[in-house]
Amino acid sequence: MSAIDAMPDPAWLRVLDASGGAEGGPEIDLRGGEADGRIRALYQPPRRDWVRMNMIGSLNGRVTGPDGTSDTLSNRADRRILGAIRRMSDAIVVGAQTVRQERHTATAPTRLCVVTSSGDLGGHRISEREAAASVLVCCPQSAADRVRETMPGANIEALEPRDGRIPLGAVLDALRARGLHRIVVEGGNRLISQFLDEERLDEICLTQAPVFAPNDAPSLPGSGTGTRFDRALLLEDEAGFLYQRLLARREPG
């Protein structure tokens, strides 16, 4: 049995706190026909240009379970929210480490944008046809041949690194030039830390699984800038998972 087949399958979600103005109301019946619409309403971006992070973590702040992926931390309610956020997004942004570690699959119709300095994208499960239709790789020109080797068919946007990293402003400009304005960043750790340090995230969506993960598993990202967020939404599900939606605290002016 795969990790996905073995995932807990909660029957309901409940709003515990909606201080950001989201509607509380009765439990969301995840077996009912209105569930997806209610989840979309709770996670709707407030404007066209919007960048958010979506991740899951364990009680000890790890982002993968015993199998080395997030599948053994997650459950079907978490994947339902993940799916809703993806469908409301124009593009999913990930680093090369996430592509390799999660053995990434295609995300169409939502575009997938991979940010990489090395161009090493081996281990994914994206076909050449899928890559040509829906994947954009942002990398240095020097890494373009490696991208073509490890993800044939992918579209390439050559960007000049600064201080050894791909500049996120240039990545977002490349996405918006293609009409992709609502962005969700899903990992990995270093890429999200860069988004946090540059204060480019409008929102954090964070699931907490009620389990401890291996100590040597990757941890949730950190930030050296003391970025602050205010909680707008807190949900729980039948299996004890917690779901937070937090909005960036912006200084006036």
C-alpha cells in the first residue's frame, strides 16, 4: 500500500478562529458536495497579485515523514486544501530540491515553476510532453543544458544569479510577464527562506500534523529578518490536524 493510499481520511473540517474575517459556521462535511466551494471561499486570495507559501510540518517542525516525502505526514483533508490552493493559483513555485525529494509530478492546468542554480532536476515523474506544456525552469544560462538533460521538454528562463542565488524579483517578473499572478510556493526550505528574507510572501498556509517526524528530516524554513504574520484562519479536522492561514504584517507607508 502506498503512503497516499494509507493517508487518514477525515470526515470534517471545523473553523476554530476566523479573525481575518472568514466565515465560521458549521463543520465542513468533506463527504458532501459543498466542501470544495467552502474551502475555496476560506482560502480565496484577496487580489490579483498574490504570493503565498503552502507547507506541512510535524509537531517537531519537520516537513517529511519516514519515507522522506510529505506523503507520510499528510492526510486527505490536507491534500484537499492543497488542491484548492493550487487550483486558485496560476503557478506553483518550487526549488530543485523539492522536485528531487518529492519525485514531483506535473501540476497542470496550474503551471509549475522550478527555481534552480544547478539545473539538476533528476528524480521527478514529469513526462517530456507535460514539461513542454506546463513547466518553466528559472536557472542560470550555464545550467540550461543540465535542465534539458534532467527534465526534457521544460521551458527555460535564463536568469543571472546574484550572490549565488536566482533573484526572486526576476522570477516573479518572468511569471507575471506570462500572465501568472497568483503564486503558491511549496518548497524547499532554502527557497522559502529566501522568499521570507526578501519579504515577498503575502501569506503563509501551514498544516500541522499531530505526529513527530524523524529528527534528521528537513525542517520548516527559517528567516533572518524577523518576518511577522497575523493569523487570519485556524481550522482543525477530525484527525487532529491544524490548518493556519497567516497574512503578512506590512508596515504602513
